[in-house]
Amino acid sequence: MFLILPILVFSQNEEVSKDSISSLNPYIEDHSNQLNVKLDISNNQLNYNFPYDGVTASLKTNLNISYGFIFSYKYFSVRLGVRPKLSDTEIKNKGKTDVFRVGFKMLFDKWSHALEYNYRRGYYVDNTNDIPSLENNEDFYVQFPNLTTNTFSGVSQYKFNVNYSVRAVESNTEIQLKSAGTFMPGITYSFYSVKGTDKVKVDPNDIITRDSYNDYKGITLIFEPGYYYTFVLHKYWYANVYGAPGLGFDFYNATYNSPNNSSGENLSRTFFSLKTGAAIGYNGKKFYFGSEFKYQIFSENFDENDISLQPTKSKFHVFVGYRFKAPKQVSKPLDYIEDKVPILKKGDNN
């Protein structure tokens, strides 16, 4: 990437303006014909609640800040990331977390879709000092080295107000010129599995095999009638806020494992969720930057046998990006797809 970017910058100096479309909408300026490359620095923390030894254990992954490049062109956006290596001390005290995450977005005029696959193995108990039965080393955290979560998730939303730009916030392929908001209902769905609570590491040299533990797999549907608003503060400076309460339905199978028996049961839950966030930044004709915070919490309860299957999610992003003339290696494949699937063309994908 660092070898390619200077070449792209040099080759597009005076051609950027040719690829920016003067939209008839005075609220939105379109730059989707340019290749947007964004450096994104973020965390992506999941937090599960789990009953352990008489307390509510807060389970987290041992992940640091991650770095990634986000490439956006026309309606398509994809992130390629890298996670810095953890120190030996961090691995010793919080365990090792293996992670694989890939996702992309398709942002059309009114519809927007996001898909993600998220694999994580290895969690630690963030509130280890609250467990009364352990004489803890103040730096060591109880760990579940085999705890594995697999999730394939997606969200689809419909925008009612044509003056509000989803792309200006999500992919920076448009610029919001005037303040606007929209009612944007959506549906979030996920297929997940949670397993591997059989092993517990209670000190650096001691792993305990639990007599009884549970595994889960299921499907979740959440209906979210959200409202989103972008304030244009001064020229290209903006602030974006949103709130999306949700009603969720969880259909899952719980497998109860014990030394003498294993049995399964199909169950369901109804819960409420709240998704909220805020962003502030600068979205100029060529250069843009900003920061964003997203938070999602669920009302789902659990008893002495259950883990909270819907994790609390928090994400913080800092990003900086630039718009280039799209090289043929990028433009030709997507232009070819548009020719074969005309509904993907701008103006036809309402």
C-alpha cells in the first residue's frame, strides 16, 4: 500500500475534479466515482456477561488497537486490517486471543447493507478481583482460553430522506453540504455459536476442567427504527449523531454438558436493544478525517446457567483519508458488474 499510494497521488492531481459529480441535490455532493482510501485506527471490543463462582464475570478479548485501510468506490466499501502483536506480559496475564474479522458494505441511494464474519477464541475475566474464592495476582486475570465465538451478522436499512447522505458518514464517497436527518429503519440479523467454557485458567500455571458447562448456537433478529442526523457545522466540518432502539428475538439451542450426560434444548428470548453513536470530522473535496464512537447494549438477562448471548459492543474509530482517481484495476471490474446488473447503477438502486 505504501508503495502504491504515492503513485496514485501523483497520477491524479488534476483529474480528481473530473471524477466528482455535481449532484442536482443541493444537500449532497457526490464523489463516488473516485477511489476513497482511508486509514482507520479502531478498537472493536465485545463484552459478554457470564456467571462464575457466585459473581457476574465480565468476559473480554485480549485485543489492542487495530489498524486498517478502508477502500470505498461507488456503492462498495471493504476494510483490510492488521492487529499489532501483543507483548508476552499481556499474553501471560490476559491470555491469547485469536481473531479473524472480515466485512464489507454496499451503500446504495436508499438501501444500505453491511455484512461481517467475526471469529474470536480466548477470553479473560475483566473483573477478576471481584471473584472472592481466588487470591489473585493483581496483574493476572482468570482466563477462558477455549471460549470461542463465531458470528456471521448483517444489517439492512432503508433511508427515507433523499437529502441525508449515508455515504458521507459510512464511506466518505459523498459530502453532506447542508444539515439533514432521516428516519432509517432497519433489521439486524446474526447466526452465532458460543462454545468452549470447559477450561478455566485460574493462575499462570493452573488450568481447571469444569464438570458442567454449556454451548450455544442460534439466530437473532432485531428490528430497529432509528433516526440519524448530520449537522454541517461550517463548510466541510460536520457532526453526526444517531439513536436506534430495537426489539430483538433470539432463537437458540443450548447444549448442557456434564460428566455423565449431554442434552440439548431449543429456547427463545425476546429482548430490547439500543444502538447509538456520534461522529465529528472534516469531509473536504480531497482530504477528510474524523473520529467516531458506536455503542450497542442489550437488555437480555441470564440465569445461573447462561451466558449473555448478545454481547455489549463498543467501537471507537479515528480515521484519515484521501480521494484518488480510481485506477482501472478498481473501476473496470465494478463497471463491468454494473453493466451486467443495471439495478446497481446510481439512480436505479432505489
